[in-house]
Amino acid sequence: MSGALLELLDLIARWVHVIAGIMWIGNSMLFNWLDRNLRPRSEPDSYGDIWLIHSGGFYLVEKNKGERVPGGVRLPNPLHWFKWQAYTTWLTGAALLIIVYYLGGRALLVDPGRAAVSAPTGVAIAVGTILGAFLLYEIVWRTIGRVKPIVAGGVSLAVLLGSVELLLRTLSGRAAFLHVGAMLGTIMAGNVAFTIMPSQRELVAALRAGRAPSQEIADRAKTRSIHNNYLTFPVIILMMAAHFPSLYAGRGDVTLLTLIAAGAAVRHVLNIRFTYRRWRPALATVLVAGTAMLAAELGAFGRRSAAPNATAPLPARADFADVHRVIDRRCAACHSSTPSDVSLGVMPAGVAFDTPEQIRALATRINERAVVQRTMPPGNKTRITDAERALLARWIADGASIK
């Protein structure tokens, strides 16, 4: 598959992913806000109501256990469901992992400088961690969580810490951050597909059969919805982290966990602001503390930036020693774990050329960006020549050997 086609698929999947994610998260936050602002009602089948003003009119929103009729409640018609936003977000996210990481060449899934792991093994670890963490989460909350939610929360935290450690030890930094986000996103989508939607179907079935809806079923769905609410901010920042290489240039575990904790803490303060009078100082404290921790972990005030500094025929052959010199002179100033030029961040896109193995692993991407598209180096800031691009092209065409 050509690099241009992969780029197009990446664009389409990312576009749909972002739009669906906005719709899913927007719905989640709206309903969470409604639940926390309902006015209590005296009717036994009503949770409460709320008046809203938007788009030039007033809305009366009521949350109850069904449509009230003489003698009880019945299933309202039509009934609008909220599920495809979540499913579309997850499906397009999975597609992006395949396009960007698993097909190879577009981004570095494994890093030979971090662990001696092959690309297929890296894919197995990545997918296995996502699915394994989801299954463990489901088992914990379907068993321990029913009677001891605090204990289940502690076990879930242990699963998260173990998954973070595994991914950071075996995948490249950028891939590890993104896969932790994908793992949390999978748990969120799984909550919708395997708990929230089935619970809502049971409520609908009860009304159709003329039975009173079970409050236990409703509470089960609400619990998972709250879990999703707290995971929203961490997932968003981990998706964005791929664009900020300084976050994962080093070991990255403390930084990653700080992002998750800060995101969840901010979400918590925003959730309790309706009942906690001093929520504004609390929110400011969380934001300042989170920012300070990130600044300390990234060395934000001690990092020094260095000033940045026609097609040629293919040569008959290309020795890797010559290719290595080109990479060192034209690319490694930025693409290194210890760069001399950090104007574009540390290790842009998570790419490092510190070892021959790293260079060979990214041969396809080098060809697409430096030879075909000629978009690297950006603005040709390192003055790579056409002859050097041709040398890279010959080396890649000959199999990208590092011997």
C-alpha cells in the first residue's frame, strides 16, 4: 500500500474519529450536567426536571422512569438512543492504530533503543494489553465492583499501572502513550456496548412488558457512565500527547500518570461544583499543581534550544556508512533522544535515529518524507542536497541493509 494512500486513510479516519468523539463526549457531559442540576419532583416515577434556554427558545427536560399514563408509566415513542457516537469513535480509533502503527512505516511502534522487540511482537503486546486490560476491568466490576466498589477501584488502578509499565517498557514512547489512551477508550466504549446499552434494553423490555423498571439495572448503567465521565479528560490528553514529543522522550511513566491523574482530578472538581461551594479554588489548585508537576518532569525551565541552522540521478549503490552520515548531518539534530535542535520538540513524531536499527525500522517513512514528498527536513533547514536524497532512495530501494 502506497504512502499516499495510507496518508489519505489516516486523514479520513482521523476526521471521523474526532467528529464522533466530540459528539460522544459532548453527549456524556451534557447528560452528566443535567443529572447534577435536576430539580427534585414529588412524583415517585420522576427523578426531576430542569428548564434550559438555547437557540431562541425554552426547553423543559424531565428525567423519569417512563412516560406517565393513568396507573403507571409506559415506553415512550419515539425513543432516541445514544450509542453510535461511541461505537464510531472506537471503530475509527482502532482503524487509526492499524493505519498509523500496525501496517508499519508511518510511525514507530517499537523502539530498538528502548527494548529488543520485533514489530509483530509489538503489535501483539499492544493489542493484547488493550484487550487484556478491558477484560480484567469487566471481570472486576462484574464481581468485586457489585459489593465493594472501592476495592474494585483499587484493583482497576493496579491494572492501569501494570499496563502503563508494560507498554512503556516494550513500545516506543509515542506509541505507548497513545495505546494507554486507546486502552482507556476501549474500556469506555466497552462500558457503552456491554453494560450501559444492555441495561437500557432491559429497562425498555420491562416497560414493554408492563413491569416497573429495575432501579438496580439503572444504577448499574449509571455507574459505568460515571466511569466514562472520569476517563474522558485523560483519554483526550493522551490522544493529544502524540503531538508533543517532549512528553514521552524519556521514560515517560510519571508524566503519563500525571496527565491521567490531573485530567481525572479536573473532571472530579467540575462534577462536584454544584454541591461544593469552594470548587473554584479547588479547580485552580488542581490546575496549578498539575501544571507544576508536568513542568518539573519535563524540565520546562531548564531546557536549552539550539538555533536552527532538483532531483538527482540514483547512484549505482549506497553503503550504509554513507547513509548514516547523511542521517546524522541532516536528520539527527532533531530526531534523537538527545537532540541538538529542539525547535520542533524532542523527537518529533516519536522518531529517533540514534541507532542503525532505528534507521532501518523507519526506512519506509524516510523514503516517503525525505525522497518522495521532500517535506523533510522541514523547510530543508539542514540543507540536505538532491544527491543525498538520491543516496537515501538507492539505499531503500536496495533493501535498507545496515551491514
